[in-house]
Amino acid sequence: MQLAREMYDSVDYTIQQIADEFGVTRPTIDRHLSRVPSQTQAPA
């Protein structure tokens, strides 16, 4: 679900819109986003 991360990082979509697109709940997207690093952040 890298696509969900890309959608979120683009700031064009809300978490709810992403959840609706994938047919899952907001908490599912929240969990996913916390696990998949952003491509816009520098590595720690």
C-alpha cells in the first residue's frame, strides 16, 4: 500500500478519502501510515 503513503504525502487527500478509496477504515490507514516511511522525510 505504498500508494496510500503517496496519496497522503501529496496532501491532496485526507486520511478519510484514502480509507474510502481502499475500502478500509481510518484506523487502518493510520496504522499503515505509521509503518510506511514518507518519501519526503530524510532517513534518521
